[in-house]
Amino acid sequence: FDGMADEIERDMRQLEANAAELESRQQGLRKFSLAIEHSPVSVVITDAAGAIEYVNAKFTEVTGYALKETLGRQPSILKSEHMPDKVYADLWQTLQCGREWQGELLNRKKNGELFWEDTRIAPLKDAQGRISHYVAVKKDITQRKRAEEAISNHGMELERRVAERTRRLQESK
């Protein structure tokens, strides 16, 4: 009986250690979950086939789509038709090779408004090395793109004015 009691005591200590380890891991998951949910960037998680399993609050704020409207759908619900098909072909080829893809996409919100996102998508692999999910982290860069366009337009206007003045000077000689 003493041997069985010792074995039960060892098992109990192991169970307590396992429970403490599990609690520690759960606390870590809660921290990461909170960080993602309150992140200033959109986060989208899909399964290996590209069906959406999760979007965070920022995604909902930026796109106008609620989580329940996106579950099971493809991220292409945001596709604006203003990006070349080659961009999407490159994106999927890169991801299916197990590499991260990054780039800028012009997308469409639920209300039809266009917006730009700096997008990074990484494949998540299971223990056997197979892709099980994709995780996308996306930052709305619409304001930056508008500012770049305004600067470009201003530069073109200045060039036009300089060319016009140069032409006038040459005609007056």
C-alpha cells in the first residue's frame, strides 16, 4: 500500500504541475487574444482554403463587415476589381509555397467605398508542416495614399507651369 500511495502522490504532483502549466499557457493565450482584439491594425485568420474564421474589431471598424458577415466567406469580399489579377495570382502562389506575402491592396468596404491597405499575410503550418491557416495583418493606408497622390498632382502642376513659362519666354525672344 505504501508503494501505491507513493505512486498516487507522484501522480498528484505531476497533475498539479500540468495544471499550473496549462493555466500559464491559457493566461498567455488570453494576453495575445486581448492584444489582437485591441490592435490598431486589422487581423484576419482564414483556414487553408481561405475561408474566414476570425476578424478583429479593427477589421470591422475599417471595412464595415461584422464578424458574423465574414465567417466562412473568402477575403475576396473586399476585392475592388481595381487591382490587376496578377497581384492576386502572385499572392496565392507565394502563400501556397509557404512564404509570407506583403503588398498594398486597393479594397472595397461594405458600403462600396474604396480604401488602401498595407497587407502582410503569413501561412501557419501544423505539426506535419502542412499549411493549416493564413494570418493577415492589414493597416489602412488610405490617408497616406491620398497625400502621395496630392503631392504627385502638385508636382505635375508645377512642371506644367514651368513648361508654360519656359514656352512664353522662348516666344518672347
